[in-house]
Amino acid sequence: MDWIKLAQAEKATLIDLTAQLIQHKSIYDESTVSVTTPFGKDISNTLEFILDVASKMGFTVKNCDNMVGFIEIGEADEMVGAIGHLDTVPVGSGWSYDPFGGTIDQDKIFGRGASDNKGPAIATLVALKILKSIGAPLRRRCRLILSLDEETHFRCMLHYAKYEEPPKYGFVPDGKFPLTYAEKGLYDFGFTGTLQTGMIHSFKCGSAPNVVPDSATMSVDYDEAIQTAYNAYLDANHLIGKAYQEDNQLILEAKGESVHGSQPQDGVHAGFILLNFIKNYTNEPFVDLLTTYFVDKYYGEGFDFQCSDDICGPLTLNVGVLNYERGKNFDLHTTTRYPLPFDQAAAELKLHTVARSYGLSCCKDDHFPPIYNDPDADWIQTLYRIYQKQSGDTTSPMETAGGITLARTLPNFTTFGLTFPGTPPHGVHGIDEWIKIEDLVKGCAIYAQAFYELANNVD
């Protein structure tokens, strides 16, 4: 079967549906959450859109209480699957393209979700369309599960696991090729409460724990000398920001570089730019807490969390949300990605001890243990061989990852593309997110064969 040729014939469909899906905003919206729209109206509308598209293609579809949906082909008793997600992280600032435009520029499609995860979800849907169009015999049904809560708490897949049938094997098109057989664990925690007052009036930075913030704003008592010093600090360190007076306050702004929160060391944290400056003028509790335990401590050094293993590498810690209003509220939320040696009990004791020492509370926002699939298992090796055959890449090894994917929500699932080796940074959780059209086509071919082989040739 020439899977690449079959995928090439669907190129126009891949482009059109990816652009249309990007045009459907699907960011978690607390203001429109209800019993019938558990993640907000935009996400529910996006699910309805793609289920309607699939239904018109002739697939069986199901909306599971607007918590999750699926698209299916086949009639057999057993089933294999894939999990894509339709929700995205917030947009941020500084885009060159309309983040909800689905803009096609030369060989790429731009927009929030282009790579994470709307483009790959469409490639997986079109892979099912290929199987349907050629009348492929299927010993097992093939199902694409559509997650709606991947970027927040995975509640969608908890719902699926409770009420729906689990596939025998499956893959998640939300990572890198060739294949990711192990993932770090996730431990998200937060500090909340109030802090003693000082010269800082307010601090606002970030909107999601799993994103390195690219902008931050702080207001302090007005001081012309501090304003001059901040501008000099920006110039000396080749940083972007500004300082200006507003009433009796000095407003300091900083621009950083956003990356995925699993690799905070690769970004430029806008909040840390401000804190590294203001620590020279005040050591009030807000500044002391952050500079002692968090600022530039991407491997958990502030809490003595450093650990690593040969499979997944080092622990990382990202401060994704940091809000403060003098005398009223302090709200900090993080994501920690950890390898097997992480001592969770000792970490929780340390976190609660530190929080209490500042009069704050510590909360555990989320936790998922690491996952590990045997790289020699037949179904894993089958996916690996498919990638090698369709891509022509026979040298890239299987990988492990710090990203937390939906592969951990069902047994016998692994992360499988759609980012190819050598792909430059493509704006995931940052600005000007994109996906190459050629990669959509190749990924679609790989996923079509993956469905076919898992359905028919793996016991």
C-alpha cells in the first residue's frame, strides 16, 4: 500500500480542515463553564464542529457530555485508537499572524493549535478517511478520541476512562517522531495567601502553569532613580521592557520568550527579569520568597529537588502563573516535570514548610506519575518500523520526554509524532505557532498505516 501517495491525494483536505479548526478558538473559559459546557462554550463548539465534519464523511461519532468525543470506523469487537486534543493554551502577545486565522504562508499553516494539537488531530482524522476510502479490511475498529481538557487537568480523559471502552493499543499524535516510550511525571503545585506589604503594589505574570510567561508587569512606589536604573538594566542585559509613571506609581514592564513549561531553561521568563532587578531595592517577603526558591532555579534547586535518571533526564520546574496585589492576594502556580527518582513525600513536606514560613498555603494542583512502555514490545516496534519506512529515517532513536501527554491516561498508549526530527522551534505554547504542510501529509500517511497495522497485524 502506498500510504504516502494516498495521503498526498488528501493534501487539500488536510490544509483546509487544519485552517478551519484553528479558526475555532478553543481556550478554557471559566466565564462560560456550565453543566453542559464543562470547559467553556468555545471548546464545546469546536468539538461540535469537528464531529459534524466527521459525520458528513460517514464516520460514527459521539459527543460524550461535552467532556470528550470520538470518531470511529469499523464494526469489530476490539478497537485500537488515537487521542488528539482540541483545546489550546492562551495566545499571549507579539504574534505576526492572526492566532485564530489559520493563515497559510508558503509551506506552513500558522495559528494557535497548528502544531499543538489541531494539525496532528486533523492528520489523524484524515488517516481514518483514507482507510474508509480504500475500504481497508479491519480486524479491530479504529477510533480517534478527541480530548478537550489536555492543557489543564485531563478531566476529559478521566471521564472517558470511566464511561467508554478502552482501545487495545493506541498512540497520541502530540509529541515527536520517531516515538516517545517514556514520559516524566507531573507535579503541579501552588502557593496562595497574603504577604506582608512593601514597596511593590502589584505583580502580574503568566496565565498557565505549563507556559513560560513572555510578559510581566509590576507596579511600585514611584521613584525616578528606580525608573532610570531599570532602563539602564534593560539596556545592559539586552532585554525588552519599559518603565513609566502612572499617578504615584512606577510601572515596570518586561518582555520575555515563551516556551513550553516542561523546558523552562530554554525560555526567557518575563517575571524573572523584573524580580532580578527589583531585588536590589527591596527584600520584602514577596521578593525574598521568589528569589530564594524560584527565580532562575529551573531544576528545582531552591527546594533541593534536583534529580535525574538515564531515561528521562533532569527534573524541571516552571513558574507559569504569578499574581500579587499588596495586602490582598498572592497566587503562584507551577509545573514540575520529574523523573523516577523524585521523592514526592519529601517534596511535599518541604513545600508546605516553606509556604507556612511565609504565612501561605501550599496546594497540589495536579499529579501524574511517570509512564514507561517497553520499547521492545511488538506494538511499539510496529509503530517504530512504520515511522522508519514512511519517513526514510532509519537512524533516529526512540525518545523519552518531559512533556505530559494523554498517553498516560489509557493503558498501552504511546506518544507518536507529529514533530519530525530536526524541526526547528515552531511556537508551541509561544507566538506564531506553525506546522509544515509537508509534515501534515507525511504524518497522515504514518497514522493511516499505524491504524491499519495495529488493527490487523499486532496481537
